[in-house]
Amino acid sequence: MSLPCVLVLAGHDPTGGAGLMADAEAIRAMGGWALTVPTALTCQTTVDVRSVMSRPGEEILATARAVLEDCDIHAIKVGLIADLSALEAVITLCAAYPHLPIVIDPVLKAGGGRELSGQALMAAFVEQLLPLATLITPNLEELARLTGSVFEEARITDQAEQMLDAGAGAVLATGTDVADTPPQPHVTHRLYTPGNLQAWSWPRLLGHYHGSGCTLASAIAALMARGEALAQACQTAQQFTWHSLERALTPGRGQQIPDRLTGPFHLPTQGLPKQGSAT
């Protein structure tokens, strides 16, 4: 049996909560197969990231090209990019496949608060990689930082449109917690495409989670690799991610980890799943 392959360019998290292991689990759960190329190695726990060791760009390219000589890919998912050398390698690889879905999860800060991206790297990311993205999936704080501003509820649409103007094909702004703002009973995710907005609202789950963004972005990439349209892939991936968080695991002393491989979730055979409310 052949599965649609997704090239994953992301960091390695030894806990499996985020990074390449999370990507591979989500992609397999959505009916795809992950080809994982590490852009960085991390020393981290379920509590926080202690250090990040970026791989040289030439190593990233060599690893990816070896895999690409062997396997056909149907989508690309990009996660942690830790320095300019890695960014240049990722740009080279994405630019070679402009006809494929390219889903980018901009990892700017660890769950425990550690900064993972500086201003120069973010500026180069926006200028050079963003125009290659079919979809970018920032949370609200990441969206604000990528547009050089701070989070304000009233500015979310303007900030998303700024990302579209910079070249992104679409923006899925995920409504996870924002520092210094009270949590709401529901989490709202907004999909911005040129001239259109679609939103979904999900009941907020109690707890602190590690890897929800990786899970969501990778699930979308796998679904698009299977031929799903963007909006349908976003909604199905949200449903899958919510269920993964609902049954989260606690292997360590810190954040909970999505359980992406067990439970009642099944891909819909037709139409959109009904858990999300679209507007």
C-alpha cells in the first residue's frame, strides 16, 4: 500500500510532545506518511526547552535530497527553524515544489516561554519563506510578532491580512492562550484567505499542552497531501487535534502531550465534520 508522503522539516523534541515525532504521528493518523528531516536538535523536557542546536543548512539539504531521490512527496510541513542557515535550506527545498501544499507552523517560542527566534530570523522568514506558504498556522501571539506588533483582539484581522499581503496563501490564526489575557470558555480559530474569513469555535480544555500546534499543522499537511481542500483539511485537523488534547498523556512533570494515535477519532468519509461551527 502506498501512502501520500509529507516532507517534514522541523526540530526534534526528545519528549515526543512536539517536533518531528509529533509531526509523524499526526501525519500517519491522517492517512499519510512522514519523511522527517531535522532542522534542529533540542534539549528539552515537558517543562521547557533548555537548548537548541540548529543543523547546518548543507546537512539539511543533503538529508532531504537523499530522501527525495527515493520517495515522491505530496506536501511539505515546516516547523522549527533555528537560524539563517537552516532557513536558507528550507527556502531552497520549498521553492523546488511550488505546486505542492506547503504548511508552515512558525515556532517562535517554547511552551515554557523560551524564545526560539530572533528579530533578524523572523524578518527573513517573512520576506523569503512566507511567500512560498500555502498556509501558515500562527497562534495569536506569533501572528502579532510576525507583523511587528503586539496582540490586540481588534487587530487580528489586520495582522492576518498583512501576512496575506506578504505572500502567504492563507492564514489559520489559532486562538490559544495569550499572555496576560483571561482564558475564554471557547477557543476560536480563524482561517483567512484573500477576501474571506471562516471561523471555528471549540470548547476550551483544561490543562497545559505541549505540541498542539505541531499536531494541527501536520494533520492539515497530511490531509492536503491526500487531496483535501484547504478549508476541509483545516476543519478535520482541528477536530483531530481537539480529540488528541482531550485524551492527552502526562509522561513527565510538565505539560500534557496530545495522544495522536489512540481514541475514537476517525476521518470523515464525506463532508465536513460537525464539531466545529463555521461562520
